[in-house]
Amino acid sequence: MEPRIQYAKTADGVSIAFWTLGQGTPLVWMSSPPWSHIQLQWQDPDWRRWYERLAEKRKLVRYDGRGTGLSDRNVADYSVDAHTLDLQAVVERLGLQRFVLSCHFGACPVAIAYAARHPEAVSQLILLFPRERHGTRAQALWALREGGDWELYTEAVAHAVSGWSAAEEAHRMAAYMRECTTPETANAIFNALAEFDAATVLPQVRSPTLILQRRQTTGIASVETAKGLASGIPDARLALLEGTSIMPWIGDEEAVLAAIDEFLGDSEPALAGAEQRAAGGFCTILFTDVEGSTALTERLGDAKAREVLRNHERIVREALRAHGGAEVKAMGDGFMASFSSATRALECAIAMQRAFAAHDDEHPETPIRVRIGLNAGEPIAEDEDLFGTAVIMAARIAAQAKGEEILVANVVKELAAGKGFLFADRGEVALRGFEGAVRLYEVPWREEG
């Protein structure tokens, strides 16, 4: 089934088309501007197979950048800064606080710029076949483009990226490229991106980075370019594979997928961030609870209600993996999780509520309204469970919240002081089983504007 195309709005008012596929850790794939058309790519068997393979172990996110595909085409600004706004709009629309960022060929400068500016968001960075900036073949293609023969230019580029012996694939790709954008927009994008030199921000990239390159590619994507990036990014590794094409499915596709899987698998502890729950250790406790779950079952029936609750489970677990939370237990219509950091716990709670809001926008007939409560303290760890006053209070705080709210104890607010969170004083509240009133704070999570 073709993924459902959705839209996100950028800070400068551009509508960006995107789709998602699969479940798990989010991986955002940026293709090379201006060659992007997410609908036509899905209709191509090679592209579709590639995306399906990427989505087997994770949640894949694809979007068309401004001026291309199904996104707004009448746009004035095509700079690197503007392209990062496209990415930001999509991840905010999906409520992704932390994700793997992967890019291909000409999108690498945009991905590098975004990773340098948003180290808190990019858990890992994958650069596939980064484009040569000043190679002889790149300059020849640039001159051909300026010559004004759009069909000849796209045929030449398609042969260059597919491998010069891949005649059938290249011809099909050239036809696809001409559907992605107009000659005028392509020129504007190339000219704008050429003004940015990614080398100036390489030392600012803090995300673990994988750079994939094929040994026999020359001119438009060379080993020398890949080595230069690997030497400039502090935590980068370079994987050199055999082959001549920069299209990942032409040649040894399995080697490309294996390198990606190995890189993400090696980094999985840092990405998923399962927290250690040592006895007596200080941690932040988070509870979720689906509001009105009993009424939901009565209204929808057991099977449909269970499907809705599975979406709740998926969203919660994705957020926990992305923010270093440890699932303590699931309780049918709620979760208990722990974090070694109050900051991460708050970021996770906000990501959950934004993801639930996105779900509700897509499925207004079956909204998931979740209340979230947080407390911090030193629970007792026993048989992979947590007990004690800190845990009970976190559950009571969650019960005080309404659907779509995040409520926290004062200790959580104090632990996160100066970290950029907003807190609205909800006053003192009597919690069942506790003497004296407890002051609670609401954490606003909706984007302004």
C-alpha cells in the first residue's frame, strides 16, 4: 500500500510533502535536491524496494524539499538555511525529538548543517555518497546545465549517478528527474546550495557519523571527498564499498544495508539509551495513562479499542527509545518508565504528546488523549520493577492530569531549571495517600503560532 502523503508547514510558510513507513526508531531520509518526488519514487520498483528495506527495522520518514515533488514549488529562498527549515517542519509535525538523519549525494551539506545546529536532535548521521564539490565531472555537468538543454542535462546526470554502463536505469531516472522540478528551480537550488561550504561546520557535528562511499565512483562522488568529511567530523567512520553507482540499489545493495544496520546497531545503546535502574538510585519516574480507556472500549468494541491502544504503545515506546527512557512496565492503558535525567524525561513527555497530537490529526475518529505525570526520587528496584514513595507519587500526579497534559512535581521542575522548559504553576493539590498538599506544575508542549 502506498504511504499516505501528508504536509508540514515551514517557519517561512512553505508546505512540505512527506510520508512515513514502518515502526521503531525514526530515520529521516533526505534525497538529493532538486531530485525528489516521493510519490513517483514509491511507484518505481527500485526506490520502493529500497525504502521498504530501510523501514524493516525502523520508522522511515521521507519528504520533498521546497521546489520539488509534491511540495510547494513557487518558492523564493533555496538556501541551505531554507532547506533546514523543510526538515525542521517535518520532524516537528511528527513530534520527533531525536532521530537518525540520513542523506544522499547533494543533500549532504544540508544534513551536515542541520546536525551541526541541532546536536540534541540528531542521534546519528549517515552520509551516503556525498557529492564532489569541485570535481572535473561535476564542473562539466555544471557547464552542461548552464547550456540550457534540460533533457540533455538530465540524461547526463542520470548516467553519472547510475553508472555509465546502466543505460536503462539512467534513461528511466532522467525521465523521473524531469518530473521532480523545473529547469529554473533546479538552477536556483544549485546556485543557492553552491554558496555553502560544509567544511566550515564539520567540527561542530557531534553526532556519531557514518560516511558511505563506493570505491570506483569518480568525479561527482569520490573517495577523496568522503575521506575529507571523515577527517573533519570528530566522531565519524568511513565505510568504503565496491561499485561505481551512487544509487544504493544499483550494485551491491546488501552491502549498503549491512553497513547501515551495523552502524545503527553499534550505536543502539546510545540511541535507545536503556537506563540502569540500580537499587536506591536516583531517577525520574514517568507515568502515562490513556484518558477514558474504559469508555473507549465500550464505544469501539474490544478489537478496535485494542488497535487504538497499540498505537499508544507504539508511540510511547518510540519516544522512550529516542530519549533514553527505560520501560518498567506496561499496564494495558498506561506505562511506567524511568530516566536517569529529568531533562530527558521532560523531552520524552513532550515528544509523546506531540506524537499523540499528530496521531489525532490523522485519526480524528479515534483520538488518543493521554495524561502524563512525572516525579523524581530514589525508588526501590526489585525484580525489574520499581516501588516506593517516588513511584506512587508519580502515579498520583498522572491521575491529576487531564488528557493531553503533562504534570510534574516541584522536584522535577527544580532539576530541569535553566534547561529551557516552561512550567505553569497549578497550585497545591492533595494527593491520595500523602499528608499535606503537593505543588504541581504543568509543562506546555504545543508549538506557539
